[in-house]
Amino acid sequence: MLEQGLTQQSLASLTAGAVSQKTVSNVVRGKGIQLQHLEPLAKALQVEPWRLISNPTLDHVRLLVAYNQADAAGRELIKQLVDREIAFSKKP
């Protein structure tokens, strides 16, 4: 968001109503991100969704916790994100 010069309100606007400014604020303050907000925010920022939950020191633990707490749809989304990352990392 900061790299693109976006405010919290402008980022929320780019999600076409899928994510509120308050939700963006919570994410920015480190309160986490709900799975239903991941895709709209990633699209608005034009990044892969996994980049929004990436933290080199905590990635593995956070991913496992998220997977464990997710419902079937959330687990499928997490699997897709992992598959994309694996495919991306194999590119020359």
C-alpha cells in the first residue's frame, strides 16, 4: 500500500466495496487479515495474495495456524496459494 502511495481509504475504494477502510486499518495495524478479504486486497494492490500474509520469520507457523482454523473453502484457498508459490519458485 505504501509503496504504491495509497491511503487506507483509497485502497478500500479499489476493492469495490469488498473491504472497508476500517478493515484495511486493522490489517495495517497488524490485527490480521480474514480470508475473505485476502483476494480483494491482493487484486487492488495487484499482487499475489500470499504476499499479504508473508512474513519471513512467521510464515510457516501462521500458514499452519490459518489452515488449521479455516473452513473447507479457506483450506482450499490456502492450498491454491501454496501451489502458486511452489510454481512461482520453480520458474527460472
